[in-house]
Amino acid sequence: MERIQIVTELAEHLRRRGWSIACAESCTGGGIAAALTDLAGSSAWFDRGFVTYSNQAKQEMLGVSAQTLTRHGAVSRETVLEMATGALLRSQVQLSVAVSGVAGPGGGTPDKPVGTVWLAWATQDSAVASHRVFSGDRTQVRRAAVDAALRGLLERAR
């Protein structure tokens, strides 16, 4: 399914439910928000996007704990869950998405190679995280992360 088709279907489900969404992004640098707002009328269901590239921004804007970042790192299940929950709590939305990863070309480690991405989605009732390892260059990894985030939003809005 093309990206715009995913966003169009997502918008239909969000409108039907009366939901709005927020996103918290690191490695995608606003790409999720851009994809969502490519659709005319997105102001009816898109509330805000947080681009929290630095650890300090994650802490200040989303409430990610310093302990989580020290213990698990920015690219971790724990961090994206706190990011998604923080986005939800700092807005008036019913669904949020968060992403943090190693887009490359540098920055990878044996435990977290280039292409490693953690995503999380949160609602008032639950939060779930997903680990992916995408291949390709920086642009391809970021694009794949945005697409995965959008598919996850659609899955949860249905």
C-alpha cells in the first residue's frame, strides 16, 4: 500500500473514532509528521509532533528519564515507550507514535547496528514497542521507519 493510501485510510479511522494523534521522533527528524500532514485536512486529527533528536530534548519535551537513557540508551524499547507515553501525556490525543534509531551511515555498534530502529505506539490503555532492523542507506532506513510507524498507527486506529 502506498504511503498516501495508508495515511488516507488512517485519517478515515481517526475521524470515525474522533481520535487525534501526536508523534515523537528522533531518527526520522519529523518525517512521520510530514507524511501525516501531506494529506489535506490533517488538522482535523493531527495534533502535534515532537522532534527530539538529542537526549536532552527527549527528557525536556517528553519526560524520558535520564536513568532510562543511561541504562538502555536512546535506541531502546524502554526509551521509545517513554517517548510515546510522553507524547500522549503532553497533548490531548488518543494515539501516539514514537521512533528512535540508528539511521547511519555511522553510529552503529555490534548490539545496535546501523538500521536498528525501535518504534512504539501508545493509547490511554496501553503501549507497545517494536524492534526492526532495516537495510539500506540513511534515507532508506529513515523512509522504512516512517512507513513502519504509519502502518502501526493504522493498525491501532482500525
